[in-house]
Amino acid sequence: MSTPASGSVQSSNPPVDPTTAELHAQLIEETLKRTNGEKRPHDWQLKVALDMLAGHDTLTIAGTGSGKTLPFVMPTFVLKKAIIWILAPLNYIQEQQVKDFESMGLSAVCVNQSTRWKETKKDIIRGKYQVVISSPEAFLDVDKLHGVILSQELADYRHFVVVDEAHVIKKWGGEFCVAYSRVGDLRAALHGVPFSAATATATEAIKNAIIMSLHLGAYRSLQITNRGNFRPNIEHSVHRMAGGAESYKEITHLFPDPTNIKKTLIFVNNVEQAKGLVHELRQHLKLTGDDRYRVRAYFANRSEAGKIDAAEAFKAGQCDILVTTEALTMGCDFADVELVIQYTAPNSVVTHIQRMGRGARWPNIRCQAIMMITASDHERAVKLSGGGRAREGKPDDFLDPKREEDELLGNIEVQEGAETAEEETEVTTHNKNPKSRWFGLDNTDVISNHDEWSQLNCLE
């Protein structure tokens, strides 16, 4: 465990007493005022904000679209000199959060490769920004934010460090992104500063990994708020594909009417699938000229301008179908998505839950969440589940990466339904003239009840 370094930042002001009715009322009043009366904070959001103000470490587990980001900036509603330092994994998340916070009347900035660093650094040091958002690499770099946080000019500010999408610590914290495995090192320099973490998907093992990596509760008490991620307005189903992973034509059955396309997110596991599906859907929907941009692709190695343009077009309703890789799995705030499709099995249950959670972020919208699996995926799932019966196991059975890959669908009981297409689908090299089959699942078939969702998300 890291130990405090000499010259580390200490808490300059005493923690606020969270029991005062006046503070509680002030947080509610300020939130309503800053959101034009649209958002009254929930009790759990108030609890998280009050825990932060009291100087506690916090861990928040709440479903996508539940509002878990709001509590992290609420301390600035009642403190005159406070800075919230947010670690976010993707540039798009950072840019989006800046817009969200600015709409609440907060001064916010993100630091990434498009930032004019010298100017931004001066502005941060002179206290221009209440919220600063960047990647773990920037916070660990002494020439970037690590040095700024430690600057004497900010010594009399209350500091709060927030790690958003904290499950990434376990998911990306190895060879893929070493900086995530080192986020906890910040505590050595920021002794006395409370740390907060948030995620929508945390099994017991992921929760423990977050706590250990960030040393939550090591220097102060840890307050955990666990809302789970059960979403009653998302209807899950499974489609067993007739062909293999490149049988792109099969997805067109979900879009029978080119004049009535639901707002749709399609998640894929690689760039080639994204390109193949975009091409197939544009052909199927007969989109030409500028209309072809009604179906677009989003993946990591596109230019930043291209990614932002695609995401903003989708958000504004100028794009109906967005096909995306892992690059847009986390933090994207598209409130009115009515259809989410996972094209071929993802690499983990946690990834699947994250992706399906992108739908129906407005509570008055219902969303279909469909996982399209190949025949071999289905056969493996049936074998692993004991001939179609859901096997019993601990929630953390899926946390070993190799086991996750093999057992991804092992806890889903697939039920045969009616054939949806009378015509023959595209012929593949290994399966001639197959027909697609749909397997209807309601929420109780995927995970049998709310209690099991609670288990999966380690509700206490």
C-alpha cells in the first residue's frame, strides 16, 4: 500500500457535518436551481454527496443512466473553493461531462491531446475551473495534472478525486492500460484527499479490486452505496444466428421498414464487424448520398473529430443507427435509445450488461436488448448449462477472463420460439440454406428475478 509522501496535499478545510438539515436542504435547492427544476436529487445521491463532504471515501454502484455522476460535483454547490478531479477513460466521456457540468453553471475543462495545455494549466492553477477531467495517464504525469494538483496555489482548496467507470481498473488495468493499475498511487501524494469511485457493473470481485487498487477506506472510512443495475424498462432476448460471425445480412430482419427505424445502438467486437454491418444496413435500407449517414460507425482508430461527429449526430437524431465497438461502451449519454443489439457474444457478462444498459436511459422509454449469437456459441452455452438448464454458481464465476469467454452464455436459458423469416437466409460455407431462429426471453428468463440481479451486483 502506498504511504503518504512528504509535501503531499492535506485537506485544508475540516470535513462538513453531513447531519445538518441546512446543508441537506441547500444541496436540494442548488441542484433544482442549476437544472432548471428538472432534477431533484434522490436520497442516495444526497447521501453520496454528503459522505464526500464529510471527508469519507465513497464507492457508488448504480445502473447506467441512474445519475451516479451528479453527486460527485454537488460539493461544489455548497463550497466556495473546491475542485473535483475526475478520472475518465475515454475522450468522448470527458467532453460530454464538461458539457453536462457547464449546463449546471459549473466551470469545467477536460485535459487531453486536443487541449492547449500551457493555457489550460495556468487557468487551473489560478482556480478558474471547479471540475477538471482527464485520463489516468495525465493525473500520474508530473508534467501534467499530477504537478498541478500539488501546486501551492491550490493548497487552500478542498480537493475531491473521482474515478468514473471504475470497473475499468480491473478490466483494463493490466497490459492494455498500465496507468489504470497505478491509479491508487495518487493517494501517496494526495494524502488527506477523499477518493470516490463509480461504476454500473461491479460483481464482488470487481468491487474488491476497485477498493484495493484505490486504497478506499485505508486512510478514512469508506461509504458504499450499491443500487445494483436492474433495469425494468429493458427487455432482454437472444437471437441464435443461422450463419457465422460474418453473416451480416441476418441483422436486417430487425429493420423491416426503412421509414420507421428505432434509434438503435449496435455493439460489435471488432472494427471489421462494424464496417460490415454498416455496409449491409445501408444497402438494406437503400440509403444513398447524404442519407447513408443515417447509419454510421464509431470505433477507436477513427479520428477524434470523426468520432465526435458520429456520436453527436446520433444524439441529435441525424443518425438512426450507430454501430460501435468498445470505444463507446462507457459513459455515452443517449437518453432515447429503443433498441440495443450485441452482434455476436462479447468477451464478458460485465461487458454485455454495460452495453445493454445504453438503452432506455429515460425511464418512460422501453428498450429491446438483443444478443445475437452464432450457432457454435449457442451449442457451447447449452453444453455448459447442462443441456439447457441454467447451472448454479457463484456470481463471480464469470470473473476469470478465460472462464468468462467459455461460459459467457452459460447462465442464460434459451427458449425456442417461432421462426421469423420464411425465406432462406444468406448461405454460408459451413451451413447451407439455414433459417434464423429467435429465442424470446423476458427479464425473468435472462436472470430469473431481482434477487439474482442483486447477487450479480453484490447488493448488501
